[in-house]
Amino acid sequence: MNRKVIKNQGITLLLAAIGAGVFVWLSLPMPMLLGPMAICLVAALSGAKLKGMGQVGMFFRTFLGVAVGSTITPDVITRLPEIGTSLMFVPLFVLAIGGIGYPLLRYGFGFNHPTAYFAAMPGGLQDMLIFGEEAGGDVRALGLIHATRVLVILTIAPIVLSLVWQLDLTQPPGVPARLMDPWQIVLMVVAGVVGWKGAEKIGLFGASILGPLILTAMLSLSGIITHRPPAEIIWAAQFFIGIAVGVKYVGITARELRVDVTAGLVFSAAVAGVAGAFIYGIGRSGIAPQLEAFLSFLPGGQAEMTVVAIIAGADLSFVVTHHILRIFVVILFAPVVNRLLNR
């Protein structure tokens, strides 16, 4: 790694730490996530040469998978049929977002077919970039539209959680490390790294989260891992995710801001309307608790929504199962449908 990259990463870390500190000082919600995200976003839009944290950031992301996996117990397995009805709405949710988003981006903003199509798919950012690039889409536009969707959701979700459910989103997301068995923390680190790298080798989507999730769930079901990661580790994961969202706007041009980001904002408003309808209907009908329905049908990034669910104290296994299914449906069917449309 050259000096320039190290210098830019150092500047990014310093700014992120300042952002987190300001949010803590002002008692704003989710300070370790939204503080770094906000200041890195402002700095990137101002032309600062920021740099993501690479493998270090990915390492801390693995603990979100560990956090979810550690909640998978025999009792949770027996409850899975209870969420089956809610899960049935996920493919319809994906179809509704794509059905509204594609014509909006294709004809409203003039993006070419592959760019509009894969930008409208509510899947993982990296997967949609890969599919879109292979199909001839504009990778930069795709990245900015998806990043804006995640940014808007991460900004709105804490506000709604605070106003509607009166949740205190400044509280620690777990017990302190000093109160935990050190051996449990060691096991979590091992499960995170081994699960992540193992999933990467077999090409599993969302490897940094799903790999640790699966391995930790196995260890949790066998009674080996008995706790969630301590608060300090979850805070660190939030911190690096906040950086990752903010730095996606580095190097943005005036045209990209005017066209791509505006398209992302309008698309996010449309997505919010679709999500609101599903959340209201599912919660109102009693299919799922209102809080879990809200967090399950917000199409943010898998890692970002896991963080929000942890901080909100929601049913993690319920929420994350919906997001995994959403991303799985998009990854499995989006390329197939695109080929059929091309024909």
C-alpha cells in the first residue's frame, strides 16, 4: 500500500472520528454510524480525497454476521414457520420496486436499459454493479444511485424509529466487553474471519456477513457461542460502515450530482412509498409486528439494516431473514429476467 493511500485513509479515519464525536456530543441517534457517514459525505462532496478502509472495514463487517448468527437458537428455529407468511411478500416487494423504479430511471432520467434495470433492483451494491457492468451499464451511475438509496434509508430510519417508537438510539448496542467471557470474544473473531474467507472461496454473495452468520449459527445451535458481540465491536462495525457509505461519493462531478444523485433521491422517494405500503399492510394485518415489518421491508444494504435492527432491539433473526431473501431473489432472478427482456 502506497503512502498516498495510507495518508487518505488516515484523513478519512480522523474525519470519521470527529463526526462520531460530534454526534455523541449532540446526543444524536446512532452516532457511531451516522456521524462518520455524514462527515465523510460532506467531505467527499467538497472534493476531499477520502479512501475506504478496505479489508479492515470488511473485517469489522463480519461481526454483524456473527451478531445475527449468535441469535439463531433452537427456539428461533421452531419459530421459523411463524414468519413464512411475511416472507411470501418479499418477492412481490422486489417486483413492485423494480416495476416502479425501472420506467422512472429509464424514461424519466434517460439511463440506458442495463443501467436503469440494475439500478432499480433492490439488491446488494456489489452484485448489482457486477451484473450491470457485464450487461453494459454505467457502473458509476449504478453505484451512486444505489449508494443514495442506502444513504436516504439510513437517514430516515433513525428518525422514524425515534418519533414513532420513541426508541433511544444512543444506547450501547450490547454489553461491554469487560463483562464478557474473553473466550467467547475469541470464538467470535475466529467465526467471523473463517466464515468470511470460507464464503468468499465458494463465491457466496454477501460473504463478509453470510459466511460468519452461517458459521456462528452452527456454533450457537451447538451451545459453543452463547453471546452476541460486545458493544465496542458493534460500535466499530457501525463506524466503518458509516465511512463506507460516505466515501462512495468521492470524486463526484457536478453532472453526476445533478443527474445520478437526483435520480437516486427520486428513486428513493418512490421506494419509500412502496415500502410504506407493504409495511402498513403487513403490520396492520397482524402478519408481523409493526417494528419488525418496518425494518424488514426497508430496502437498505444488508449490513446497514442489520446495524439498525441491532440498535433498535428488534427481532434480528426475523429482520435479517427478510433481507437475505430479498437479496437472494434479486441475485437469482434479476440477471435471468434481464436476458429475457433483451431477447
